[in-house]
Amino acid sequence: MRLLRALALAAMSAAVSATATAALAWRRTSRAAPGPGPAPLSEPADAGRSDPRDERIARLEQDLATMRSLLERYIVERETTEAELHARTEALHESEARYRLLIDRAAYGIYRASPDGRFLDVNPALIAMLGYESAEELLAVDIARDVYRDPAEREELLARIRANDSADWVDVRWTRKDGTPITVRLSARMVRAEGGAELYTEGIAEDVTARNRQEELLRRSERMASLGHTLAGVAHELNNPLAGIMAFSQLLLSSQGAD
């Protein structure tokens, strides 16, 4: 851009200089005494009048100076605009890089999927969750067939998203690449174009299989503990009358022995 500015200013300066030089040469030529003979002793009668050609040359020089000023202003504004645009572009690239780094380091699976059931973008956590080797391999799968254990669950989730544009933390059943079933908690939303057309869904997925298993073990343990307390109470209630019966039996046996 600086080179363009220098070339433009140089061309404009050359045009102004050439015009001024030509005007000066024309003045000298037009005012020289033509032909042989003695030089005139006095100025012509119209010497004090302004030549229309001089006025045109003056206006031309003024117009060229104005054009040069406008060109300089345009170049400065263009450079300022391009500098601002470059700064904004760099800031956008930095923001996208930070956003991408944040997604790649996230512990949750994050994805974008097309309405027809293909992953468009996935992060490393989702690739590991589903047991695939690479993003390219996961992008090639059919979500309804290869990821959901029951494709009807996906249709139900899509219906909820289409109705409300989002679905918060829904438990669904997925399948890993090796066929291992997992339970996933999803939060998803629909992204639409300005006209309302569906573009893709964005989702966050958390594998809660181990957590659900631990919660189930905890519930079982609590049920067993509750049952133990119940049995202890029943045993206590049974021990009271049994203790009286045992004491009365011993008393009868002692009485019979004395007789």
C-alpha cells in the first residue's frame, strides 16, 4: 500500500510539474518578438490584459493540486481502513484459535451435526468417548445407526430441539465403536439461518455410565442398609417375647426338679 501511495503521488507530482513547465515555456514562446526587424519600443496596447490561456493554465494547475490533495486524503483513509480491517481480522483469528483450543481441551464431548445425521465437527473428548481413532473416522459414521442404540431416541431428541430450539441435559443411550453401550447426558440446540432453515445442531455430551453405575451401587447399598435396620428391629421385637418364654421354661424345669 505504501508503494502504491508513493507511485500515485509521484505520478501526480510529475503531472503538475510537466504542466507548469509547459505553461512557462508557452508563455515565453508566445511573448517573444516574432520575425525580423527592430524590437518594439513600447508594449502592445493589450499588454495589461490577462491572456485567457494563462487563466486556463492557472485553473488546470489548481485542479491538479486539488486532485493531488484528494488523492493523498483517499490514500491515507484507505491505509487507515485497511489497518483497522487487518487488526480486526487478526483479533478474529486469535479469538477463533482460543475458542478452538478451549474446545479441544474440554473434558466434555462437543460436536456439530447436520440434520440428516452426520457429524460436522467433533472435539478429541467425543472421539475418545466413542472409541474412534480419529475425527475423520467419526465424521464418516451415521449417527442414528452407528451411535444411538435406539434410533428413535435421536428422533425424539430432534423433535424436542425443533420445538424449543434446545434440549437441556437429556439422558440417551449410545454405543461405542466396539459395541459397548454407554449412557450419555446431552445438551443440544438447533442453529438456524436468518430465514429459519435448519443449519446444524450443536451439542455437549457427558459420559455418565460410570456415575450411573456408582449411583446404582449406592442405592443398592442404601436399600441393604435399610433392610438390615428393619431386620434388626424385627429381631428385637421377637427377642422380647422369646426371652420371657425362655425364662418361664427354665422356671418350670427348676420346679419339676425340686419335686
